[in-house]
Amino acid sequence: MAEQGMRSISDKVFNHVARDNPIVVEEDHEIQSILSYCVQQKDLHIVNYLVIDENGQEQEQEDFPIEDYKTKKIIGLSFGKKGEELKRFRFKFCRNHNFEALNYHGMPEYDTVQINYASPASYDFFVKGYTNDTTGETKPGYWKQVIDNDIDLGFTGLRFDIAYKIPTPWLSELIQYAHDRQPEIMTIAETLAGVDDIGAKELIPKLAEAKILVDGVERPAIDHAMLSTYWAGPLDGWLIDESRLMAGISRYGGAGSPDNHDTQGTVAQNIAKMLEHYAPEDKERAIADICVRDYALAALVGNAHYAQMGYEVCADQAGVFEEDTNPKQWRMLLAEREASDHPLNISERLWEINKFKASLNADNAIFQLESTAPLSEGSNLVKMVISLTDQETKQHMGTLDLFINNKPECGPVELPNENTAFILTNRGGPKNSD
């Protein structure tokens, strides 16, 4: 793969784990052991909440009323004999006042458990490193061990799930560790800036604080940040702001995708539902054209782009979980649409987009969407202007004018002659197109 210029990327979910993960189960047992012992010895022992307030100060308190959830976070418990200094047990995972482990949205009884970023115990265990209580052996942080394993297996890239939820000092330390072990490692951050996730708008800009040192020079720890192109139409102005934001928090700026792995259906699947009243041949043409349009948008508004397996044949999916998939049906779908003349096989059209992007000689460029507007009043043709900047020198490399059909389902649109001539004149790459 490496010889062909391909990377194998490992997905790092450094924000939650499965509820039945042995680390969670062990912490559950330790908490229950402490509580059971103190209840049995209630005349001699007490249990307090160990919390962090909004100023980052650690404190103990006997109760944890509902209103405290707004300004404080439970990070552990303290216990011991009355009148003596209490012992402190700090959690690795988020827990409520009943000491139940919580998921991403702060709910118990769910299949995942959220890392407690406020707790020093989490940082020590997952990032800094710890001493094995049984053997006395000092080990790197658990996530550093995971990164070591990935590099040993030959992975050359790391994707960080919900990266903006990971404290930037932790992210910097982990990526620095990975880079020191493998200088060619590439990083990509899931940012989801286009969705109103909990705290996303406030936290995503802070990713700019994640830095590493390379040959004594500080640079962004994140190479690529994921653009929310799968939620964007050609006329959505918010993509301009997001494109600028991604360029501010990562080395190469945004990476686009025409589809999203976290949704229950693919682009093709959703379009098929919307066009259910179209004649079959018109419906397939429209699905293919919209998928190609979305791929072109994703590919050309960012330095990097990616797509789900099966996008090249406008595939459906039953859901985002393994139990929703059917390998036999998947193989049948691929076999049915593998013929290059199948209307839903868009692989050649996607390949042409990839070849065009490669012809720009812009691997080192930051792509910045500057404007988007209809070519003329009432036209379905949209002109998107994209500037290219050298990520090292910060020098302007050129401008790319991207013409996109905003409504492929309504049929093709012709480029005006003057725009066709402009495109033919400027195929030499961005350095010649200014």
C-alpha cells in the first residue's frame, strides 16, 4: 500500500469506551467495594463526593444536588474513618451522583461510557503513564500503548474521533508521541463543525492550540480537519466560515467527504426516497448525478477528501452498526453494479475528478472556499471560488473556479461559452490560473 501512495489509517476513539470494557468494569467493582465497606461500617466511615468546580479547583462535599451539575463535575470519592484524613479514589470515567457510569450525553444505562477529562486519574492512566500496582512496572499511558501497537502494525495515519472533545494538551502530547515514533504519521480530526453538537462551536476553534515540535519548530498537531461537506449544498454560505475555521486549526485545512458514516442512510439512499415518484431511468440518472456533484464539491473545497466504500456504486446501507449489515447482500449489490455502463456505477466519473485534482499540483496547498453564488439570477449553475495557499510559505498559489449544478435532478445545465473558454485556458494548474 505504501508503495502505491496509500495510507492505512487507524480510528482512535479517545473519548468513550464500551460499557463492558474491562477498565470500566474494574472501576465499577472498586467503587462498589468502597461503598459496600463504608455502608457496613457506617458508624466509623464516611463517603464524600470529590468534585472539580468551574475554576478547576478540587473539593470535597457531602451531597451533590442537581444544580451542581451546571458548574461542577464529579471526579471521584473520598472515604475513611471520621476524624481522620480521608482517602481519595479518582475516576477515569464520567459518573453521576449515584456513581453510575455515563455516556457521551451524560446518560447512564447506555452501551458506551465517556472518559472523565476533568479527572487527573484519566490523564495519568490514558496519557501520562502509570505504575502497575501488581508488578511495579512503569508503563506509558494506555493510549500511547495503543499508538505503539498501531505503528508496529504498519498504520501510517491516525483519525481522532470527536477530536474537539479531547483536551488539547492531551491531544498535543499524544500526537507528539506518535510523531516522535513515526515522523511520517498523518493525523485527521473529526470536527463536525456543521452540526450543533454539544459544545462543538466553542471547542472546535480551541483545536488550534494543539501543537507539536518538528525539528525544533512548532506546527499544528492536526494535519487535516474534517469538513461537514456532507451537510452542505453548493449555496450554503456557512461552508465558507467552516473552511476558514478548518484552515485555522490544522496544517492543511479541511478534508471533505460526500457522505457521513454516522448517518442511517447514504446520500444515494436518501435521494432515492426523495425522488420516489421519478421514472426508474430518470431516478437512477438523478441519483448518480447528485452523488457525483457531492463528490466534486467534497473533493475540491479541501486539500484532502475521502468517501465510504460503496459510494462509487451509489450503495445503500441499513445502519451504522455491524448487526445492520448483510455481507451477502453487499456482495450481490457490488456484482450487480460492477459493469461500467450501469447507471449507478459512477466510479469512472469519480476517477476523473480525482485526476483533475491531481493535475492541480496542489498537494501542499490549503484550499479555502471564498465565495459561492448562482452564475446568474435564476440559474441552477453555481460558481464556487476556492483560493489555494502554500501551507509552508503561506504564499498565494492560485484560484480555482468550480462550477456546480445545484439541481442535477432537474437535468444538465450548459456552461456559458466565456466560462468554457476560461476553463480550457486554465487547466495548467493553480500557479497559472491567477
